[in-house]
Amino acid sequence: MLEENRSIQSSSMSGIYHLEITETLEDLKTLRGQQKTATDKDRVHLLYLLKSAQAQTMEQAALLLGRHRVTVQKWARRYREGGMAQLLSHKPRVGRQWSIPGWAQTALRQRLEQSEGFERYGAICQWLETELGIVAPYKTVHRLVHDRLQAAPKVVRPQSAHQDEARLENYKKKLPENLAMLAYFAWSILGWSGQVRFFCGDESRFGLKTLTGRKITTRGVKPQGQVQWPFQATYLYGIVEPATGEHFFYEFTHCNTDCFEAFLQLVAKQYADSILIIQLDQAGWHRAKRLQVPDNLILMFQPPHCPECNPIEQVWQYLKKRLRWRRPQSLTALRDLIRDRLLDLTPAIIASITGRKSILEALSVAGI
């Protein structure tokens, strides 16, 4: 204890004849680990070297720290004058002030957090002028938004202009109740004794027209890609189970009631030992009066204009992303490509794409 509280005598050539360090070695270790910059760590470590007698002079301490002797003398002088607070204090940065004040930056940040965003940086300049009365150069706005606020153009998630957000939220909220009700209907009313499972279904068009997407090139190099525009296409019908990733796909030449009914018959046969609740959009062929639905299938319809609430849409995106820049010359070649991509779709991949927390929680609550 006496050793830790002793005064440190430095050599006359150090310029500091007496330095009393009040912190203990353990305190200095802790403080050193708490510093965020290398310079502040070295400042505390200087005191540790002197306190532990690893350095007897400022010259020795400077050599151990890899710093100039004058620098460590200045640090020691600051500590002697004001203690640890003075040693670790920093002068406020003096630089060019932003032409956009802090309160306006806060307002802009809040506006950027809204999902509608801005179409371009010029629109942000206009918003600042009309809403906040601040006229700022384009370059200043770009630097503020891109570099400081970390906002940049992103791929937009399309949303129907006719979507009823209140209806969509109500559907999500009542999903556990609806699933439980349908399961009860299957077990009690229909007298079904098998397993009740929940699937999401939909159809998607795959054509010979080239699917495009982003490419990575070095700075200043504009990416290029060859495309083709044939209008021939085929349709892929599918259902996926968010809980397990199990899936069933089948190709048809058209997207209509007849093909959909044939697909349902295949699904019913594939899962003959279970009763399936299948979430679908409200396309005309899904709700046609002449549609014959197999006994072990229950169709549950999502709100109109809300494709994003059906996770199978993300499966289509996953498949088509892996068909970008492909140029099959015939439908047969396209079918081969699709088949190869489907073979790569494992239940684990499907589950990772479709297993949304809200759906899994609803299934758990409903007992499915």
C-alpha cells in the first residue's frame, strides 16, 4: 500500500521534478481499458509505467510508449495541474459549421426514417427549403445524407395504391384466431382425425424475357448485360409450409381456374393423410364459383392488394433472382433451368425464407 502511494521522482532532464499519482495500479489498469483511442490509452499507460516503477524518468517512459519526450512531459504536466480529468480532456473540435443546423438535421433524419423516403437528393433539397426554410447546396445535402446520416438509394418494395392498411393489420392480428377456428372446423365439423397443416400458395409467371438485376463492377465502370425479349412463358404453381419448409410445385401452361383446380387435386393427393389450410390471394381463379376444392383442403384468403403478407412471394423472388441474366432459347431450356433451381430449394432454405415470426407464433397459438 505504501509502495502504491509513493511519489514518483523523475530525472531533472525530464522537465518534471515531482509527480504524485493518486490512482492505484488497479485503477489505472481499469481506466486504460476504458479508453477508446490509442492516444488516451497511452496517456493512462504513462501513469501506470511511472506508478509501477517500470519507467524511472520521462525519457524512459517516452521510449516505452514510442512517443516523443516532449509529448509525455506535456501529458505529465496536464496530470499534475488537473488530475485524470485534465489529462483525458480534449479541446473541442473547431471546423467549418454545417449550413444545415442541428435541429434541421434531426428533422431530416426523422423524415428519412419514414418508408416513403425521397426519390432523389434534389427532392431532399426541395423539402428542406419548403418545409424548414433552409436553402442548402446539392453537394452539402448529398454529403450530409449519404455520409453523416448513412442514407442511400435502395430497391423499393412495391405496395399497391389500393391496399387497405387497417384491413391488413386486422388480418395479421386475427391470424391465430382464424387458424384455430379453421382447425376446429376440420376436427369437429368435418370429423377429420388427421394432422392439420398450414401452407401458403400462389402462382408465378416464368418467361423467356431476360430477368435483369444489379452487377458488381469497379468504380467508374458501367455494368452491361445482354437481354432478349420473347413473350413465351410458363406458370409455376406452388405451396410452401412456413413451419417446416416443405413444399410442392407444379408447372402449368396457363393461369386459370382449370389449371388451379388440377393443381389442388395434385396437392390433395400429395397430402392425402392431412388436412391443409392454404393461404391464397383473392385472384379470380382462386374464388371461382365452379372451382371444385378437394375435401382435405381449406382455402383461406388474405386481404386484397396485399401480396407482401404471403411469404411464398419471397420464394418466387428467390427463384427469379437465380435466373437473372439467363437467356434460355426455348421453353424446354427454361423448364430445365427452373427444375435445377427447384432441386436446390431444400426445406431448410424454404423455412428460412417463409418462417416469419408472426406466422409461427400464430400457428403455436392455434395449436397447429
